[in-house]
Amino acid sequence: MSISLRGATLRIALETALGEPVVMQSTTTGVRLSAPAPDPTDPAWGCVIEVLGQADAWGSSDGTDTPQIWAHLVER
């Protein structure tokens, strides 16, 4: 997988905000980053939301035992 500078930058920023590794996967339109969501009371949420705002799309899911956050970047 070829990682764009934008994808690599967002991954580093999200890992810094979360304090843990972020998974990056290639998609048909770009890349998707995902990681466990912080605890709802964690003050890191402010930084996490700021970083996620740089993505083309972002959100969260709780379909597993651990709530996840994700961000999608469309590679142009």
C-alpha cells in the first residue's frame, strides 16, 4: 500500500492524540484509519475531534466490545 503524505500525517496526529497505535487500511477510494475510542470522559477527546475534522469523513461505531473511531481520506 502506498501511503499518501496526507494519510501518514493524519495517522501520526491521531496516534499522538490517542496515545496508541492507529490501524490504516487501503480502500477503493483512499485510506481508512481506525482505533479504539477514548473513554467518554477522557479529555483527549478535544484533540481527537480536532484531528478527525481533517478527514474527508469520520465517525464512530460500537459494533464490537470496544467502541471504535474511524476516519476516511479520499485520495485524489
